[in-house]
Amino acid sequence: MPNARNTEAVRKPASAARPLDGFDRKILGALAADADLSYAELGQRVCLSAPAVHDRVKKLRASGCLRRTAAILDGPALGKPLLAFVHVDSAGWGKTQELMAMAELPEVEEIHCVTGDTCMLLKVRCASSRALEALLARIYATPGVKGTRSYVVLSTYLERTPQAEITESLEAD
Amino acid sequence: MPNARNTEAVRKPASAARPLDGFDRKILGALAADADLSYAELGQRVCLSAPAVHDRVKKLRASGCLRRTAAILDGPALGKPLLAFVHVDSAGWGKTQELMAMAELPEVEEIHCVTGDTCMLLKVRCASSRALEALLARIYATPGVKGTRSYVVLSTYLERTPQAEITESLEAD
DNA sequence: TTAAACATCCGAATGACATTCCGAGGAATC
DNA sequence: GATTCCTCGGAATGTCATTCGGATGTTTAA
């Protein structure tokens, strides 16, 4: 198992830029699923030695592919079982000040500016429907907000950490 | 600094259930921002010893508040700069088989069943607008899908890891 | 074709850190 | 007021991250 050099593992990209090869993709996929993996265990899964994967992870961090590691917390266990997406109709564009005001709300997890009839899309997590009502009132009270449209999540069927699955589809392009 | 017992840190919840105190919240917040923190450094930030925070983290894992740790990857750096939310109008409810079919697509990050006029809400990440077009075609081809409505993300202003901010608002309820 | 420069790998060694093991000190219960 | 329980801190141990040197394959240049 430790002699990966004589197997099919020898082929390297051999190109100038920074194209991720199969090793990098497997490493990123494994770390996206569990960032607590030891380098030794990680090396066993990809058929590389611990120093080799350590070196690759360091380069992946430096290149920006691996941004950081984070603890994934559980909303319901923390007292916030209600997840919802809120479309916010805004009066105009470029009102970053109001955006930042909403970013201060602890219930707001994500703020995106999107195309379409709404200007912003929020992902929020609340303790109860009453808390969601209060949050919507605060969002509506933000200057420049014309209206909101909420979609309460009934159940979540898939929740991958961003880009957990780095499959062949990426290099097929 | 290491003698936290004689400071204000002494007060404990002393209740039977499992209510997170200020230490737990600070620990979770710090780990949500950076899961690579050592217990020693984590202890310095919360004014606790390394074994104490280790013990708390273990309990937080056991109680389910801390689900896991994950590497946060960068979409653009990985060749998927296009983020979009897709509302999927479904013919009926309870079609979990079609849901699972969409979960197989590597571009799909999240699948939620939501209230409102659409039955499902997807978060997807693609390499290009052409890739998004192809993905929408595949989604539309899924049996039971009546139509889709897409919101392409122009820019993201806030992207917290779930429940990164465990502030006072949680226990204010 | 040959030689040099470079990148990546592995095995071993070192240092740092996670983890465990007591002993001590408050808080709640009786 | 005494006991029990829980949590903390300091020290010790084992594991793991990290580094170093040498070797191999690959690319570039002569």
C-alpha cells in the first residue's frame, strides 16, 4: 500500500498552471467530509504517504482551493430548528449599507445578490415561527426594502458542504 | 490567565438539562470560524485550560451540537464560479426517488423541500452558464418536474458557516 | 542524446499537541 | 452541616504533525 509510485499513481499533470489531479480531488473530498482526518489516514485513503498529503494540503491552502476548516454546528440542537429562505425586494441597487445592517442579525446566515425580480436572497435560521416573524419585521423595516417573500424549509434532503463532491464532471469541461 | 477559576468565569449553569453556557458558545463560535485551533489556543481565548475545553468539545460532540468538522473549499478556485438557487415546481409530494436523482448531480449542493408555490429549492454550483443550462435541462427532465425558476447569484455578501454566531439572541428566548 | 534543473515522493527523526490521569475546589442535595 | 457530583487545572504519556535528507521521474536546455 505505501508504494504508490509503482502503481497507476505515477501519472502527474505535468502542466504549468495549477490543475488539480486525482490526488488533490480525493484529498479535498475527504477533508470536506471530515477535516479531523489525520494525515496518515488521509494518506492511506489516497495511497500516498503522510508527508506527501501534508505537502499537497499546504499547497491547496496556499492556492486558495482550501479556504479554511470549520465546525459544522447543528441548528436544532442549538435551539434554532427553523430554516428559511427569504427573497428581499429592494428599492434599488448598491445599497451596501442596508446589506451590512442585515448581516448584523445573528439569524442571517447568507446574503446573496441575485438576478430576477428580487434583489437579495437570504438564508436565515430561527428559534421559532414567532422569531421568524420578528426577523421578517426587522428586515422589512430596513430602509429600501419593498417587500419579502419567505420559503420555510420543511425538510432538507441534501446538505453538502460546498464542493464536497469533486468528481469527474469538473475536468470534463 | 490560566487561573480562570478566581475570575468571573466561575458561574456555571448548574441546571440539569444541557444548556450551553458562555464558554460553550465561545468555543463553538471559535471552532466554526477555524476548526484547526489547538485546544491550548482555544483555552486561552475562553480563559480555560486545554483539558477543560477538550472536555467541553467532547461533550458538545456527544450532545450533537457540534456535528462534524469540514474543509471549506472555494468554488471559483475549483472551477465552479457560478452559484445559483433553483426553485423546482414539482407535480406532487413525496417523490423522494426524484429527489435522490437530483442529489446524484455533483453540481447540486443543497436540496430543501419548502413551503410556498414551489416544492423544492436547490442550491447549485456550476462551471459556466452553459453548464447551468445543461444542469437545468437535466433537472427539468426529471419525472414529476413541472418547471424551474433560477436565481443566479451575482455576488455574495455574507456566507457564515451554519450557526457561526452564537450570540445572546439565542438565550434571550 | 545527454546533462542539468525541478518537482514529487518516501522513510526516519524531532517537536508539538491531543489525551488521559489524578487531586482540588465549588454547587446542589439531603 | 455533610455528602455527592461536576468541573477545573497541572503534570505525564502517547500520538501525530512537521521537517529533513535522499532517491526517482520529468522537463528543459545544450
